[in-house]
Amino acid sequence: MKSSTREALLSYAFLAPALLLLAVFTFYPMLYGAYLGFTEYNGQRFGNGLPPRWVGLENFHKLSQDTLFWTGLKNSLKYLLVVPILQIASLAAAVLVNRSLPGISFFRGAYYVPVVTSISLAAVMWEWVFNRDGTLNWLLTALHLVDPKQTFGWLDNPATAFYAILLVTFWRGFGYYMVLYLAGLQSIPAELEEAARLDGATRLQVFWRVTVPMMKPTILLCSLLSTIAAIRALEEVLVLTGGGPLNSTYTALMYVYSKAFQGFNFDYGLASAAGLVVALVALILSIINFRFFRDAGARA
């Protein structure tokens, strides 16, 4: 046996366990879920041991006429409002903590704490902040911005609940993207920035002409991750509002979850069809991200 063939077989042998796990726990569920989107498969059929029944595009026709699904999809797209704010704030924080200052490691770790905080614990804390007698209303009344008699629960008001959820999402994702940006900043050769300064560039010019172009792969990655996470928003909604009040925080993935796991019908087919639509929207937004950064790179 040739040495090249032996090395190839050895490489595949090392890859086989990981590929097997991916096939069993990722690729097969993904393909089977896509197949279920074109079938009738609910709790009744599952309980009676009946296989999924092929119905073609019937589930997608139901979705097109379901106003609740369109409300969820609209709110998921509105969720994208948090993406640019989160990315700009995370990049700015990464620039600030990318310095050799006493105690800077503490701030890096403190910013990352929300990422590792369980959503259940975070929900208890934020409910305490947003309720009628909570921290936010106390602060606003202390600053004389709100009359104490006019306070309300921020999660109970359809006009404010959605933006309160966005704030929680921002809080949870800020440290994660900051760490990614920090890693990107620390991978930039210091010689490039030093050379720009020697040529007379100001700190702002160095940032826009050297740092940002070198950070474009990291910016693209963080933009993609945060866009997909926004479209797939579920945890914060589920534990804080359950989609209410009056469906003001109801998202597309909340629709998928409710159809598949809530109620008595367990409509896996319809839920899978809705999941396919969400995946398609995420794919389109990802392509837009790639095109935008590619064109921006070409213009630069």
C-alpha cells in the first residue's frame, strides 16, 4: 500500500467518529425534519403508530393563511434591529478592553458573565427589573422621568414588551461577540498599526484604514451569527413572555415550538414546514451578509 493511500485512510479513520456523530445527530435529523414539512404527522398518527403521510405543499398553504405565523415572522424580522446595535457596541467594547491596563482581565470576564448565565436565572433577574415595582421603574421615578402613579410592567405592555426582550438579547449576546472581536483584534499584526502611526495617521485613521479592513472576516462571522440568532429567537421569549402580551413578542420559532410541543395535536408536519421557512429566511439573510461584505471589501 502506498504511503499516500495509507495516510488518507488514517485521516479518514480519525474523521470517522466525528462524521458519524454529525450524521446521526445533525444531518439525519435535519433531513428528516425537512421531509416532515411535506407530510401530515401529528400526535394522533404518532400515538397510533402510523407513519407520516405525504401531503406535498399543503402545510405551506396552511402557513400562508395563518396570521399567527405571519405575526411571528414579522416579529422575527423586527428582531434584526438588535443586530447592528449589538455588533457596534461589541466591537467598541473589544477595542476598549484590548489594552494592557491593570485589572483589564476582570472587565473582560465580567462582560462575558451573561453568556454563561442560564436563561432561567436571567429571566428571574430581568422580570425583577421590568415589573411594575422593579428596578427600571424605580430608576425612572428617582430621576423624575416618570410619575410613580403611571408606572407599568414593561413585559406586560404590548408597546414595550418587544423592546424589553431585545434588551435582554443584547445583554446576553454582548460579551460573546466582544470576545470574538477581541480575538480578531489581537490577531492583527502590531507592526501594521505602528507603521500607519509612523506615517502620520491619527488613531481614528488607523482604526478605519487598518483595523476595520483586517477585521472584516470577524465582522462577517459575528454579523452572520447574530443575524441567524435573531431570526431563531426563542429562549428569551419563551421564559419571559411566552409570546405575549397580545402576541407582541411572538416569533417564528415560537410558532414552531408551540405547534410541535404545545397543545394536544402536536402537529410536527406543520411545525417542520414553518421551520423550513425560517431556515430559508436565515439563508437569504446570510447570502445578503456575504454579498454586502464582499462588495464593501471590493470598494475598500
